[in-house]
Amino acid sequence: MKKIYVREEVCMGCGLCRVYCQTEHSRSKDIIKAFKRETPRPLPRIRVERNGETCFSIQCRHCDEPVCVYSCLTGAMRKDPASGTVTIDADRCTGCWTCILVCPYGALTRDENRKAVAKCDLCPDQEVPVCVANCPNEALVLTIEEIAH
Amino acid sequence: MAKARTLKTKYLIIGNSAGGIGAAEAIREVDKAGSITIVSDEPYHCYSRPLIAKYLTGERTFEGMLFRPLDFYEQNAIDARLGHTVTGLGLDKRTAALESGERITWERLLIASGGVPIVPDTTGLDKRGVFNFISLDDARAISELVDSATKAVVIGGGLIGISATEALSKRGLEVTVVEMKDRILNTILDEEASRMAAETLENAGIRVITDNTVAEIMGKDWVSSVVLSDGEEIPCSLLVVAIGVLPRIDLVQGADIKVNRGIVVDRTMATNYPDVYACGDVSEAYDFVLDTNRLTPIWPNAHIGGRVAGYNMAGVRTEYPGGTAMNSLNYFGLDIAAAGIATPPEKNVYECVSRREDGTYKKLVMKDDIILGMVCIGDIEKSGILYSLMKDRVNVRKFKGALLADNFGLVSLPRRLWRERLGAPQPEQVVELPEEEEMEDVMDE
Ligand SMILES: Cc1cc2nc3c(=O)[nH]c(=O)nc-3n(C[C@H](O)[C@H](O)[C@H](O)COP(=O)(O)OP(=O)(O)OC[C@H]3O[C@@H](n4cnc5c(N)ncnc54)[C@H](O)[C@@H]3O)c2cc1C
């Protein structure tokens, strides 16, 4: 399965990962249109955290024991057995945000328009997730790992 | 009469909901062949119980409430006997009797029978128009009447009562909710948060009555009004009784199974009786905040407890990490995340810090610098980080000041804690990215 890690020692906190994430999850996939013209505005699924000199970005860890999946009241959240990706079915999600309360990473976002949680999907249309592909300092790295059982 | 059949199964699960499904899935992960039978008296494919409120509002159809896809039982080779009641257990002989007269013999048993609504001793409860609100059938029955009713009363200002209140209000009814204690959601929230929740309901046109209770239900055949303890009469043609649920322990009453308020289970979700397990609303399982067993009737605890039970039933030893009272609610758009002890029993032993800004509220309850309770309103996206500190019993003395700050995040924690959470890649697993030639071309020009 794919996993994304951050090497915070080389993260500059530039936020490009967030910009590309937002664009990738837009309808137009156009950086300018996505920001200026799309309503509702597409949501980025990655957070950039800063505290003084320290910064890093964080997105869903696609945990081996996904407590969000086990806590989901509706069955909208699943861990795909084949890819290991933790996915959200926005139509089944009721926006109760129980997953948000149990995520130790604070990696989930409320999509208030859809009343559904928005999260990292590892960019299913891309070989390399866009946050990793576009990190100018290679602070984000992609790995391919075995799915733990 | 045909002779009653006896059915043999390796794993018998009573209850087709959060707990039962969690167990069945865990068993199938580790035992592909052992026969699994799920029995439930509700004649439905497993559905999300909390969504009955959205069914009542019309936001969800039954199909939209399904907790698992329609082919779930088939895909997992589960014999689902839906619409069947287990009427008795023979623990020593490892049998279960069904209402139909059939018998099931089992090797491992899980009791995930959930709860039954508490019935108050109010007179007039037998009138028509009076309902509970814990099952799809309840929601369906109410649904059928909703369009011909204009006024409803809900008894009980807890999670289920307020869910019913919101749903009925959204269907256009004039709703009054009556809570016996001095504030609604009093077991989940602290005073400030309860007040904010009550205000939100009132802004939606709901009347919230506290410190009061329904003394009598009036009406001939149908309910026509309720009379409160203080004498006030409130007209209504629909009455929802939601004063709580109790563990559904009828099957083990008088058996050699340890029952306190619920069925007592250890950290493997096993009861004191060999090969008999329990989970969910019927069980008293480990609570990591109180460091003792207690009832914590919420969906995630039932499901996670069920998974742990399932693994252990299939012979893979697994420990329940423990759960606590933990709820994420949103009534009329007000997001609330709360867990643990929201209102400390003795003020001087616990330290409370809180912060209120327009529309948002955050509070932590601590003891010896360990978080034991939390409430977040409005701003809830980082609540999971606080919850994880509580769950891991992290000493927060050195960074307490940051916990309620606006920009609180993972990075506010000591480096050791966030570093551990971020994880580190194994060098040999890192994917080499292609060189970005185009970019260099542009730069050369
Ligand atoms: C309106 C409402 C809103 C809720 N909102 C939330 C929420 O927001 N968050 C949250 O975490 N929780 C919520 N809950 C609570 C949550 O639904 C329960 O904690 C959860 O359903 C418990 O699951 P369980 O598997 O233990 O039992 P249950 O879901 O109660 O299922 C038990 C099943 O076993 C069947 N059964 C029992 N005995 C027998 C027998 N002898 N024979 C055959 N079948 C039997 C029952 O009929 C039932 O179908 C809500 C509940 C309600 C009613």
C-alpha cells in the first residue's frame, strides 16, 4: 500500500502540498480556477502545521488499525482490503464527525457543503500523490509497503 | 407438526448491529471457514441505528441506512436469521432456543443484544401515539403519523431524546422536550455546553423544559396532552419516551453469568462463563477514563468491542483497548465533540480549563495533569488529538497552555509525541520520483 511520510527537517512550510491537494480535488483541476471560481471551494485534505521554526504537513495515515473506520456510525468509512487505503463514501457519510473525534492525527476535515468528511484519498488518479510529487524540497516521501493484517 | 430443527454453528452471534457485525467481520478475517450464525429479532439487514433520526426527517431511505452492502452476509458466508428471537440459552449444553421452536447448538457465543428502552411508571403510556425511539420500526411508526400531527412532546433530554426532538422539529412539528434534571444532555456535556445546545434548540423553535417531568398522559384512545409535575398541560398528538436504555439482559437472567448493570466482560470481552462473550450496549466493559468497567452505550464501543470479541472467539488473543463515553453530535448545525468526564464530581480534585468565544467552546477536565474529560463545540477538527492524549493518559503539564489555543495542532505537542505519530519511512520502501526535466528547462531559459 501507499503511504506518505514527512521529513520535517526539510519541510519549509511553504504549503504547496496543500495547494496541489486542493487543486487535485477540484472539479476543474486548474490551479487558478479552483481557487478563484469554484463554488463550493474544493477542500484540501492535508494540513500544514507550524510552531516557530518547526513545520510539517499531515494527512490521513491510512492506519493499519483504522479507529475511524471502526467508529463510523454509518459504514461510510472503509479500509480497502486490496489497496489499504482508508476511503470515505460521501453519500453514506452523515457528517456526525465521530471519526474526527477519534483521529489521533487531526487529519480529517469537515466538508460542510456535502455534510461529509473529506480526507486524503492518496490521489487515486495519480501514480504519485500530488502533495509528494510537488513538494519542492522533497520533504514528503511516498513508500510502498505491505498491508499489515 | 414438523419436528423442530436443530442447527449447528461454530459461532453464534445474538444481535445484528454494531457489535454483532464487528464480531462477524473479525472472525472472518482470521477464520475463513468456521460457520457463523447471526440471529436478530429485527427483520432487517444490518442498519445504522443512529440514522433512524435521519430516516424520520426523510433525509435517508432505509437503503441509505444500511451499515453494510446488501451482499454482506453472502460475501462473508454468514447465516443471518433475521426476524428471529432467541428465547432461551442452555449454557451448559451450548444451545440457544428460538421462538420458532428451532434450536441452535454453538461452540462460541456472543451476546450483542443491545438495550431496551427504560419505561417510566407514568400513567397513560399505553395510549396510541406514544412511542420509543430506538429502532427502525419506531421511526417508521412515528413517520406514518408525523404529517397528521402538529405538536409533539419528547420525554428525556439525553442523546436519543434530543435526536428525536431535532428530527420531529425538522418535520415541521412544534416540539417540547421535557428533561427531569436541570439541563439537557447532562450526562454528556458540562453546564456551559448544555446551555449552548439548549439555546440552539430554542432558536429552532423548540421548547426546552428542565427540572420537570411528565406526570400523566392524557387522552382517550390517542394521546392528546401531557400534564407535567408542576401542573402545566401541554397538548400533543405524538409522545416520544426517551428516558434511556438498559442492557437487554433477559437471556442471561438467572444464568451463571456475572451481571452487574450489564454483562460484565474482561479485556478480551469474555464473560465469566467459558466461551461466552458479550459486547456493546448490553455489556459492562473497560472504561479507560474511570479505570473500571461500566456501561458506555455508544456505537464505536459496541463495534470495537465486537471486533475484539470476534478475534478472541476465533482464537486470536486480542485486548479491548477500553472505551469511554464519547460522542460527536450535531444538532441544527452545532458541532459538539465530548468525551470522558465533562462535569467533575468534586471540583477541588479536578482541574478545569475552558475557553469560550462566540460560537465556540472548549473545556478540559484534568486530574494530576492527565486529561479525563473534554468538550469541544464549534471548533472540533482537532478534538481527536485531545481525545488521543486522554486515551493514552499523557501527562500534559508541560504544554497545557497550548491545548485550548486557536492554532492548537499536532505540532503543539512535545516533539516526541508528534514525531511518533508521524512515523518514519523505511528507506528501502521509498519510491524514487522521476526527475522533473520540464521544470529545469523552464528555469534554464
Ligand atoms: C436515536 C439514536 C441515536 C443514537 N446516536 C448515537 C450517536 O450519535 N453516537 C453513538 O455512538 N451512538 C448512538 N446511538 C447508540 C448506538 O446506536 C448504540 O450504542 C449501538 O446501536 C449499540 O450496538 P449493539 O450492537 O450493542 O446493540 P443494538 O444496536 O441495540 O442491537 C442489538 C440487536 O440485538 C437484537 N436482539 C436483542 N436480543 C435479542 C434476542 N433475544 N433475540 C434476537 N435478537 C435480539 C435487538 O433487537 C437488536 O437488533 C444512538 C442510538 C439511538 C437509538
